[in-house]
Amino acid sequence: MNKDQLFEQIKAKKSFLCIGLDPALEKLPKHLLKYENPVLTFNKEIIDATKDLCVAYKPNTAFYECMGLKGWETLIETWKYIPQDIFSIADAKRGDIGNTSAMYAEAFFNQTQSGMGFDAITVAPYMGKDSVEPFLKFKDKWVILLALTSNPGSNDFQQQDGSSGKLYETVLQTASGWANSDQIMYVVGATKGAELKNVRKFAPDNFLLVPGVGAQGGNLDEVCENGLNDQCGLLINSSRGIIYAGYGKDFAEKAREEALKLQVEMEAWLRRANLI
Ligand SMILES: O=c1ccn([C@@H]2O[C@H](COP(=O)(O)O)[C@@H](O)[C@H]2O)c(=O)[nH]1
């Protein structure tokens, strides 16, 4: 999916919500445990209940990798279940020397080979250009570089001042020379809402994947105030806040209620910014 198509989806659905599919077996509603694959059943019900309210789904691969073979199968089946017109993000946080990154890219982008054809993958930029380039070779696929993450540890490196500014500023500046805003997005945590104004100085046109609303306490209004651009430019993610909104048989309905609350707020912001 390209940038224009993503913006069309945002306008059509009046939403820039990304739902994180991070299911942990011990947190699933108990009645699902009788199914052959409780996690997949859970994901499918969440997707069925929310697909009209969001423009992206983001499975974090850690929640699948920890289940071994069954987890990989579940990730593949989850990806297949995400409707084609909804942006799919493998939150895998990869990046390695070139030939290894090429294999990661095959794993998450090449459906014929791996069974998964995600639209985007999260990548750590720490190893530099040659570690990111193999992902950029795939047409119409996206790299989402970690820039300013939502966790407290983002202060340890990303916010440190060097001779040419903060480390995350260097990431934004340098990566803008690797590909344009049709192929690179950045992760900026919702918990860093105030800093988004600064991020936009370095990345005015890029889409930003913004995790951290809901369970991590990020402020949606602050993110929108500082982060919206003329093509929206934001995919705001909530995982636990939506998928664990309920623990009973009505868990999918409860998830929908939470997703709807966020969609309504997003619609108001899109109107305020004259984007719809
Ligand atoms: O800076 C980052 C980068 C990635 N994440 C991931 O997003 C979701 C957030 O989950 P919540 O349950 O909504 O807190 C999760 O998969 C993280 O690994 C992030 O939170 N911050």
C-alpha cells in the first residue's frame, strides 16, 4: 500500500487507528482455551469486531515467536486474516548486516517464500544504512525506523545530545537520505507527544507510527496537536488498551467499544485539521 492509498483509507474510515495484536495466552478469555488455536481465534474475533474502525493492524512478533512453531503459524494465519485494504505492520524490530537483513526482509515481505506479505516492518536503525537498504528494495513496502521510542529507556541513547543534536534527530536526518517519505516511517512514542513538534521539523512528510496511548498513558490530543500533517501522517497504535478491554465472552465487543472511542476522537481531529 502506498502513501496516497493509506491516506485514502484514513479519510474513508475517518480513523488513523492502528490496533496492536499482542495476545498472551495467559491473558485470553478462558472460554477460548477450548479451541485448537486460542490465540488465532482471539485475533480473528478482534479483527472481525474492529476492522471498520482502524486502518492498520500491528502484530508484535515477540508474542508469536515465544510460542515456537505454533506461534509462527499463528502469525502467518493472523496476517492472512487481516483484510487486504488494511495496512499490516510486523513489529519485529529487526536490522543486521546486509545479507542478514535481506533474509529478514524475505521473512516478512515475501509471501511466496514465507507465507507473510506485511506492508511494513519495524527496524532498529542502529546498524546504519546497509542494514536498512535490503528492506527498501521491496516495492510498495515500508520500513518503520525506531526514532524516539515510548519507553523510559529512550532517554539512555535516543535523547542524548551529541555534536549534531540528539541521537534521534540524527536518525531522522540521516535516514531521510536513504529513501523518501513513500517508503520510510518512524516510530515516535505517544509518551513523547511534546517532542513531536521537533520530530516534524526533521520529518515533515513522513508517516509516524505512534505507540503508547492506552496502557502506557500517552496523550492522543498532544500527539495530534503536534504530529498531524497534510496527509494525516499518523498511525496511532493501541494494543493492550483495546485487546484486553474485556476478559469475558464479550471481549470482542469490549475491544470494539475502546477502538470506537479512539476512532471518534481521531475523526474530530481529522475534521479540525480540515483533512475530511
Ligand atoms: O516505542 C515503542 C515501539 C514499539 N512499541 C510496541 O507497541 C505496542 C504497544 O503496546 P501497548 O499495549 O499499547 O502499550 C507493543 O507491541 C510495543 O512493543 C512501543 O510500545 N513503543
